[in-house]
Amino acid sequence: MLKIKSTTLLLLLIVVLGTFLGFYRLSDKSYWDDELLSIFHARSLTNIPALLSLQVGNAHPPLYFLLLRLWMIPGGQSEGWTRLLSVLLGLPAIGLVYLIGKRLAGQKAGLWAALLYTVMPLMLIYNRELRMYSLFVTLSCLSLYLLLRALDRGRILDWIFYSLATFLTLITHYHGLLVMLAQGIFVLADAVLSKRNRPQLFRFLIAAGVALILFQPFLPAFLDAFTGKSGMWQADANSGFIAVAYLAFSLALGQTIMPWNPLAVIGAVGFFVLLSAGLMPYRKNTKLTVLILSYGLVVFIVGPIVSHNMPRYYLFFVPLLCLCLSNGLSKIKKKSIVFVALFLLTVSWVVSDFNYYANREFHVMGTVDPSREVAEYLSKAAAPDDAIIGGTQSFRMYYLPRLGLKNPIASSLQQFSQDHGALPSTVWLVVFNPVSTEKSKIMIRGLTEAGSYEQTGLRRFMRDPNYSRKQKYFRKDFAEYRIDVFKFQKSSIPETALKQ
């Protein structure tokens, strides 16, 4: 009895830790574009056809956004309140990771897996984001737990619950189909390795088929997203070795520590030692190894072929990685090796978590765009008659109006001249991620080369000290600053300016 109580207490403390990490400074960061898409999507869900189709360029199914719409009724759409929904939806995953670990590797391994999952750097980012990822991981864990229980007990009721959980996973994120595929590979492999498990393969196919039948009304929207009509969910099969390696690094060490950071290197060593030990089958118990390899096959081979390599799309693999690490902790006989490996990994993860809160060493800077800070700057610097041009749609539609700015706002100077019929004397041009914004470069040339305006000021926001190394090693363009705000003053008004 004492053992049960101590286990419950430890699990409760882990949940408290997860709650603190989730709640801490939740509203500090500005919304980034995808988060504001979540708000726009939630607002658009006003009828059944809206639930069954792509909304506002957001190529994801509707369950999370429907919950968000209901969540915003009592609390509005501030950063802290809306993100709180994601935090709360992600907390049950801690308990589910424990239950999965307990079933596959024992109670101690389950507790370690729950703790590792709670502090996992990649999950820290996406469990706090105003997107569907926390709910997706929770439901994928629930689906896996119910599958394992159904395989062990074979009861019809367990298979019914599995079908429902899997259906909910599918209408939270389309990569739920990859979760189903990984589970199918696991069940097939398990049936091949153990004759007594073969009847369960047929039951799995029926249960998975029921989930897919329930998913049928959402199939047209999925096909629109998959075929690229939305421009948001297209395959990226030509990304090559670097993209897959980056996916592995992010899943292991997060996206807030650079691969060339020495602390990331030692963290990778600790991770590899524990992962290798955890993958080794012991005492004919191969189920955990087969499960992780089945998921790994889908994540690193099938997934990159049919979809993007973005790590956030494969968060459903993180709980199993944590379970594998916890299994390695218990399987390595030399405690000194366990201590060193865990210490190296912990140091790397703690630094990565700290960087997240401090806005340092982000691989993907778009998630920390200082949109709110830029809007606050313009609210003080721009005169009432000045025009604000450029920026993202969400920046123009959310942060500027939220501060009460009544300035003329437009996506381009051409749109402004069409809407207002005359050019302003002062233009503020806001450029997000300047290195790759060709449209803004054209706008700057149009303002200056026509002789109508001259640049009189430049304010830059959020310098990325790692941008040059990122360009070299990630083989992509990165901006030194996330946002540039140019100030242009009109020097004359030739007719050609109106045509730019």
C-alpha cells in the first residue's frame, strides 16, 4: 500500500512540475502567425460545413479549433488565456506516458518516462503553443495505451475505446494517419513474433477500419490539404539527409540549443547511450523495442516522403523516446554509466529549456517574432496620418488594431493608393524575416527609385547571433534580424509613384 501511495505522490509531483513549466510566463511571447491562424480558424467554425472543410488557409482538422472557440467565450483571446488551453490539454499526456511505460517496462520505467517527458525541450515549446500539438500528443498516447490494453485483454469494449481515441486523433492532426500506420506495423510485427497474438491483428484491422469510417466526412478536406491546394501541407521528399538529421536532433535535444553548442554535443552522447540501452530487448520482452522501431520507421522514412520534415508534426514519437530512455536507465548495470549519461543529457535539456524562456538559440525564429513589441513601437513612433505598410496579415489584423492604432494600414503601397486615392507623407514599412522577403525588397525599390520617398529611419528587432552559422549548416537563408521597420518620408509626388 505504501508503494502505491509513494508512486502516486511521485507522479503527482511530476504533474505539478509540468504544470509550473506550462504556466510560467505563458503570455510573455507574442503570437506568431500559426497561433493567430488558430484564432482565425476557431472564429470561422460557425456551422457544420466549416467543420468539414479547410479554413482560413489552416490545413488541419477541426477538433482543437472547436475547443478553442468554446474556450475563448469566457476568457477572450489574450496570449495567456488561449495558450492555457494547450497547456491543460497536454497535461494528461504525463499520466498516459506513465501508464504506457508501466505496461511495457514496469512502474519505475513509467515514472522516469513521465519525468523525462515533462522536461523534454521540444514538448516544452509545443505544449505551450496555441496550436493543436499538445492535444495531438495526448490523444495519440491515449490511442496507444488503449491499443496495448486491447492487445493484452482482447475485450471488445477496449477495441471500441481504441477506435474512438484514434478517430479523435485523426480529427486533431492529419498525421494521426501516420500514428495509425506505426501502430499497424507494430501489431503486424508482434503477430509475426508471437503466434498467440495473431488473432489480435484481425481485431486491430476492424477497429482501425471503424476509426477511418468515422473519419470519412473529413476526408475531402484532408485530400485538399494533402494535394497542396491549401499550400500548407505539401510533401517535402527532396529535403535529403540534413532534414532527417535535423528532425532526429530536434526530437532528441529540442529546438532551442544549437547543434554546434558543446552542451548539445555532450547531451547527444548521453541521449545515445540511454537510447541504445533502452532499445536492447531483454528476457524475450521485445514488445517495447518493436514498438519504438515501428514508430521510428514511420517518423524517419515514411513521414518525410509523404509530408514535411517539421519536428512538430512528429511529436507523437516523443513519449516513446522518453520511455526508451527510461528503459535504458534501468537496464544499464553500471550505475556510474547511468549517472554520467543522465547527467550529460540533463545538462543539455536544462540549458535548452532555459534558452526557451530566455528567447535564445531558437532554430525557428518565426515562433518568437516580436510582433507585439513592434506594434507597441509603432503606436508611439507613428503619427496619426502616417501609413503602415507590409508585415504579416496577422500583425496587421491583430496586434496593430489591438493597440488602438487608427493609422491607415495596408499590405502594400499599391493597395494603399487604391484604397485611399492619395499617398501619405510618411510610410512605415514593416518587413518580417527580411532575408527572404522579396516582395518587400520590390516595395523598397518602388518607394526610393521613383523619387517619391527617401528612407529616414530603420529600427531592427530581435537579432539572431547564429544566423550565419545556420545558413552554412542548415543550408537555408536566415535573417540577422527577425523584423525590420523602415521609415520613409515623401520628398515629392510624381504621378509615377501612384503606379508603383
